[in-house]
Amino acid sequence: MRASIFEATWRAVRPDDLLTIVYTSGIMGPPKGVELTGNLPPYAQLPHSLVETDFARGAKLNVDLFFEYLRRGAEPSEADTRELVELAMDRLRDGTPLADVLERYRLGAVFLWHRLRDSVGDESLLLEASPALLEYVTLVSARIATAAGQRSHDPRWELLERRRGIADALLTGRDPVEWANGPVIPVADAFLVAVFRLCGSNGGPAAALRHRVEAIPGVFLRLDTGGWTALVPMARGDDGTAALAGLTARLPAHAPGRVPPYWVGVGAASARAVIPAMAAEARVLAELGRCLSRREIICRRTDLHFEYTVAVSDAARPGLAALLAPLDAQPMLAETLETFVDTGFNQLATARLLMVHRNTVTYRLSRVHDLTGLDPHRPADAMTLSAARLARRLESASFAP
């Protein structure tokens, strides 16, 4: 009978569903075309790229162990589940509450159950498989909870929690004294605020990158859904230059000319009270790096004044983006305008890049004028078209600082 259950369950859970199980575990929503049953909230505190590799590994381990248990009838040993438990401990270390970690196992079981119910016609097989699923989830959850209880008494975990509390306090404009005392954790008066934004699965070894940043003496770090924010202490008299050089030295080498796997928006907060505002600015800068696929990893306000102005104009940005809507049906005109702006409004360079006659560029730009009402040759209109082009890129890239 157990062999029949195994075969029926394996048929019910298709290989493609393994990816779905990863997403029901809470990375960033289901894959395109996949419908999920019930409400499956994500790990809101964690950046996608930081966890998706671990989740993929954890999902595969879970599925493999469950089907092995279903096939043999022998529960997984502690050695079998050690890696699963360690992955869960990593999530706890990152600041995810234990209740949220365990909730994902329940949601994964709900998904498997619904898949079984919809696919297995024989109710007797369904009833036989149900206790096995319940036993497996209970077993793994218990081992994770036990490991979490044991580590909760580890002074290193308490120190991590206190440092997260200090980061939260500084980023929200509160006094971190309640977290910094007993024993005392030194907190600088000024910080370089560095917001990391990861580029999807291209973020690759994001945990290793984060550990490099965490190793900076006196740094405080807080994770969020897009990456993390690091508060790098600045020495007295430093305008942020020295702190930025120290941070940059910690970052892994990146191939020039290629889109980086992450971006860092930076700004110097000369006093603790300035940190929340500087963090908001750095988030915008990092998002600009992501949305515009900048070749430079470090994103500073001095390098992105125009882009920053458009990005923070929340009320005006959708309207600016809509100015180019008349060109949607005219890709050749849109490309010509794009190239014209990229070349610094140089008509001859535009013609050279597009490999067309200069008169052709003149004609196309006049058509842009006809359709949008904005003349690319007039400075004021040219700046408006540049802003509209930027706004459209931000909107299409789901700009969300």
C-alpha cells in the first residue's frame, strides 16, 4: 500500500511544482502562470536574492526527504534533517521570527495536500498519505524549534539581536541606548548610510556579500525586502569619503562594462538625527541603480542629480511617463529619440549610431514633435522629454524605494 501511495503522490506533485513549493515558502510570489491555493505570504523581512538559493535548496531537501519517508516508512534521522535545520537557523539569524519560519512548513504542507486532493482519485490513498505528511511536517518543525530554543541561550545570538535593535533605532530616529547598554555596544555619532539593492537571482552569493559588510568594525545592518541597509561608522572629521573607501574595499571585484549584481546607494549622515532622511535618500539612489541598470555599483547623489529629482517626484512621474505614450506605436521614432538623448542631443552622432542619414533623424525628430507636442531641439522641451524617458524607465522597472 505504501508503494501505491508513493507513486500516486509523486504523480500528483509534478517536477514543476518543486519550484512552486519554493515560492510558497515565501520568496517573492508564484512563478508566471502558477495559481496558488490560499494565502501564502512571503518572508517580508528578507531580500529575495539573499534567500532564493537557500529556499531552492531547502525546498528540494524537504521534498526529497518527504518522498523518501513516504516510500520507506522510516522517519528522517537528525543527520538527514541537519541541513534543513541549519537553513532555518540562518533565517532566524537574519531576523525572521521563529513563528514565521515554522509557518512556511505549514503552508508548504497545505500546498502539497491541495495538490494531492486535486490529483489523487483514490480516497483511500489520500487518507493513507495524509498522516505521513502531518508526521513529516511535525517532525521537521519540532527539530527546528528545538534548535532555536538551544541557540536562544547563545550569547552571540543575543548580541545579534541587540545590534539589529540598534540599527532599527538609528534608522527610525530613536535613541538606541536601551539596546546599547549592558554590556555596552559602542555606537558612533556619524554614519555612512549604505543601502544595498540586489538584482534578482543575479545577486548570487548575496549572503557572502552581506558577511563582508558585517565584518566592518562598528557597522550596524538591517535587512529588508530588496537587500539591506548598512550603517558604517564615520570617524570625526570624515565627510564620508574615508568610510566609503573602506566600504568599497570590502566589496568583491566586478567586471567593468557589465551590469553589476547589486547597487549601493550611499549618503553621509553627520549626526544620528540625520540618519532616517539619509537612509530614504540612499534607498532612492540604490533603486535608481537597479531600475536604470547602471554600470557603476556605487550610486551617489552627486552623480544622479537629475535622475534623483525625477525619481522623488511621485506626483509628477506618472504624468511625465505618459508624455511618451504617443510613441508606443512608433518604435523607430522612440529609438531615435532615445539615441538622441543618449548622445547629448547630438543629431550627427544619432545618425551615425542608427546608421541613417542626418536628414532622416531630422524628419523623425519632427515627427516626435508632432506626436508629443514637444520639440527635441528646444532646450526646455528636450529636458522634458529626457525626464519623461527617465520616468517611463522607472515606472516600467517598478521603481519602489
